Amino acid sequence: MLRTISISGLIVVIVLISGIKTQAKDTRGSIRGSIVCQKTKEPIAFANISLTDTTDQIISGTVSNKNGNFTLQPIPFGTYHLNISCLGYKTVEKKLELSENISSLELGTLPLKASAQELREIEVSEQRVKGRQEVDRTVFTINRDVKKTATDGLDVLKNVPGVSVDFQDNITLEGSGNIMYLVNGIKRNKDYVAQLHPGDINSVEIISNPGVQYEADIDAVINIVTNRRSSGGKGSISLQGSDPNNFLGNEYANLQYGTKIFRVFVSDRLHYENFPASNIIQSQLMSGEDTITIETTGSGRAAWLNNSLSYGFDWFINDKNTINLYGNYYIRRSNNSDYDM
């Protein structure tokens, strides 16, 4: 009896020393590459990289850094189109596939061929948004095509050169996410920008080198100019989904009503992921020259949800004075341990 207790105690001590190793099977991957000029072989910074699915829905996006490198992650397994564009170069498109066998794509060096056309104004592919250079900023006028296809304010920003919005609504400008947001010159946040109706946006002003009149710790300013007094009711809704077994969904809803004197609005943005995952626990027991490996496996689902609800009221006192009241409600939940052991 005493010997049995000693062996059991030894096993417990060995298990505690060896530890428990946990691995979760992921259903997402990454894409990496480096963009260079085909002629000079020099790296191209701030090139726009976007990833779309088979329905042309944008899944993720970014811009290349000063060395021409870029990374897209985490990307759910599937078939995609990678689009690379930069002012003065021809757009490059590649068809890609991420799977369990190929979860990390290393594309290597991607050369861009210089465009022979001399551009007289700043523009992106298909000439969706054109810009003009002013003393301290670049002003991009939002045309009808963008207003018709966009569902909210962030969708509009996706069409502005240098601005990248990924599938989780993270915004970067020329690689930096340290951005100040203004609407008609008034400081706002990203959630306020998201609830703007595309039809009310006249132009987007990009200030890449903010002066002393702005906060010292910011890298760039995005000022959105709107129709200050838009009358009537407006709304939009967008639902995105995928394979129910590996679900990736985004929901956007926007509703507003305004007159010449006031405007009220409410909007909701939801991002949800749910995919199967597995758990493997391995323990090694050593007794003399003998080693025993004990493995326990389980399976279940991993999920997380981000939801942002914005609401507010604008009172237009006159052409120069406005009273704004608005708020946000956030929900963030995750479950990465719902496994059946």
C-alpha cells in the first residue's frame, strides 16, 4: 500500500514538472509578400493591398511599409483575389487559396510595372475617387458611384487612396493607425464616422503632416465634409456571411432622420466569427528509463463577437454653431474553450 502511494505521488510530481501543452487547431492563415518596382527593383511603400472573396466582397486590406513588405492576417481558409495597386503603376491581381494544408502563403517579391500614362491628378483604379492637392491637405471628392455602392462612412473611406480598412474595421493611413477623425472640422471618433450615410458625404480631406494646431501625438488627420443639413429619413443595411461551419459574418445597419434644424441617428456594427477547433493535451511520465505519453483530445467551437451601437442627436443652431450629443455601447465576447473533453 505504501509503495502504491509513493508511485502515485511520483507521477503527480512528474506531471506538474513536465507541464501541459495545449494546441488549438486554427482555421485561419496569413499572406505575406514584398512589393518592388519591376524596373528599378526598389521597394514600393504605401501600395494598396486588398483581399476579396469570390463575390468581390473585401475581406481584408493593408498598405506596404517602407520596405515594400505587407502581411494580411488572420484570414479564414478559402479562395480569394489579391489586388495590388499604387499610383503610377499597373494594378496586379492574383488568385490565392488558403487551406489547412497551405495556411501560410509566402508570395515573395511581387513586381509592379510602371504605368505609361502620365497622371495629372491623384486617383485610384477605375477612377472611383479623384483628388486635388491643396496647401496642407489632399481633398478627395466622393462621386455618385461610391455613394451608391457604399453602405456607411467606413465604406466610403475604403475608396480613398492611402486609406486601408480591414474586415474588422481597423483603419490605417499610409501604414499608421494613429489617426484623428474630424467631421466638418469637429473632432469625432471612428464609430461616429461609421454611422454617416454615404449620400451625405461630399469629400474626404487627408492631412498627412498635421501642424501645431492638432494634437502632437497623432500621425494624420481625416476630415470628412458632409451636407450639414440633410432633410428626410435615410437608412441602409448590409449582411455578410459564409460557410455556417466556419462562419465569418459582418452586419451593418444605419438609420437617420433629419430636418434643417436637427438630425437623429442610430447605427449598429457587428463582427462575428465561429469555427470548429480541437484541443490536444499531452503529458509525459518518466520513471527510470521508461517514458509514458498520455494524450487527451477534444473538439468544440471557438467564437468571438464585437458589436458597436452608436446613437446621437445634432441640433443646427445656425451655419456656424451646432450642438451634438452622441454615445456608444460596446459588446465584446469571446469563447475559445468550449471543447468536449
